[in-house]
Amino acid sequence: MLIIILSALLILVACKFNKFIKKHFNILCIVIFILGTLSYWMKELSNPINAGYLGFAFFIVVMFQSAFKKGGNFYRKTLSVRKEYSIFGFIFLIPHALIFLIGENQVLEWNGIISFLIMIPLFITSFIIIRKKMTVKQWKILHLLSYLAYILMFAHVIMVSGSLDRIIYSLIIGIYLFLKIKNNGFSKLDTIYKKSIALSLLFITICINLYVFNISNDFIDVQNSLYNDGIYYGEATGFKGNKVKVNVEVQENSIIDIQVIEFGGTEPHEGTNFEQAVDELSGHIVESQSLEVDTISGATKSTTGLKKAVNNALKEAVKIENEE
């Protein structure tokens, strides 16, 4: 939900302050670089910069700009700052990339890494002084890579997000494709590259929906299942391969308690207390009597591992007649 709010706010800012952004572009770049640097040294994973939300929101607006109705207010206003927004977005993504590439929270998500690497030459050639040294054809060919970067970026955020966020990102892609075809017409996508990109994004949207459907169906329907009373053990993989291990107590077809034996993370660092996040989510599961609860930002892998571990424990508790 945060990504939608940020994207909407950035569109409004583009509509209201586009002239200011263009006039003070250099100063804004310096300010954004300072904010990104401060954010990185704070090591707080839950803030929108380090979590990657703000940078991602800028790129969503840049992507949607081409899908808005040509000649419309949104199209004209966002077009005027499209270059500036792409540069701002990349600068805001740098702290996120550094934290997870070289920090203690190092996690190698290859789709995210490749997307970031693709953006580096796109970022450099977005500046006029560099762009002037290239032909128009060279610049356009290079910037076709931006579509690949978007695809990999969405794949990255979907893989590290909870079920609800996966649905939101899937809807964003679907809305983009709808507006792109509605406002431009598929027949007007004048090159095989653009048509291939549109079809690829449509394919990814379908795959995402199927993936989300399968993930959600993999969890036991806690409230509508029958269990044998007792305490059951379950485990799954959490952060950096660490195991999440739990004992789940079941009485009268309800989860009474979840005892976390191992929390599937490391010691608290860089603004994240993995053990606290896992304990917090276990409380949400008991309270809601459901595994369809959101993971906790900054401890996505540990809290996802918790849900899977509890799910595995409940599979041991399910009565045989209920399985039939």
C-alpha cells in the first residue's frame, strides 16, 4: 500500500511543481544524494529509502508516464520531469542496493542485482552532458534496456514480498498494461520490440497471479480445518539459510500458542531485530487464526519462514479424516 501512496504523491508533485523541479534539478540531486547517504548510515531498514520503496515509486511513475493519455495533463506534466524522476529514483535506490550487497544484511537477489546494474548506464546517459556525446539511435537502443530493468525490478520486489504486496504489484502491472493499450492501442505499438515488451509484461502479470494463487493455497485454512489437540513441531528456511523452528500448540481446532525455538535470522543489526519481528508475527497469527498475515518489512525472509514453519506444524496436526 505504501508504494501506491508514494507513487500517487510523486505524480501530484510532478503536476504541481514540474517547473520548480526542472529549474532546481542540480540542487535537488545534491539534496537527494545527501538524504540517501544519511539514510544509508542510519541503517534503518524499515524507512522508505533503505527499503527501496521511494526509489521504486519514482520508477513506477516514469514507467506509467508512457501509458497516460497523450496530450492529457498527467502525460504532459510527468513527461516534463521524466528524466529528472528517473535520476532521482536511481539515487534513492543506491542505499537500498548497498545495504543488501555489502552490508551485514547481504542477500544476493539476482534479479534485483541485474536490474540495478542495467540502470547504471541508463542513469549515466540520462545527463545531458553525456547524452550529447551519443547519437539519437544509440541512446534509444540503450534505453530499450529500461524495459528489462522494469521487468527484473518487479520480479525482485514480488519475490521478496508477502502475499498482499504481490497482489498489489501484480495489479500495478495490470493497470499499466491496460492504460498502455487503451491510450496507445496495441496496433500503434510501432515496433516489434514494443509489442514484445507489452506481451512479456502481460505474461509476467499472469504468472504473478498464478504464483500468488498457488502460494496462498499452499497455506492451511486454519479456521476451517480440524486438528488433533497437542503440540506440533515445524521448521522452514529463514534469513541467509537460517532455520525457523517452532512448536505450535493446538486445542479445540484453534492455535493456542506458537513457541519460537529458532527465529531464522541473525542478531539484531542495521535497524532490524529479527527475533522481535518473528515474535510479533506469531502473535498476529494466533490473534487472527490465519496464516494470511503480512510479513514484516526488513525481516521478510524470517517472517515468511515463520509462516511456512507454522504451516508445516499444522500439517502434522490435521486430522486424517479432514485431509480426505
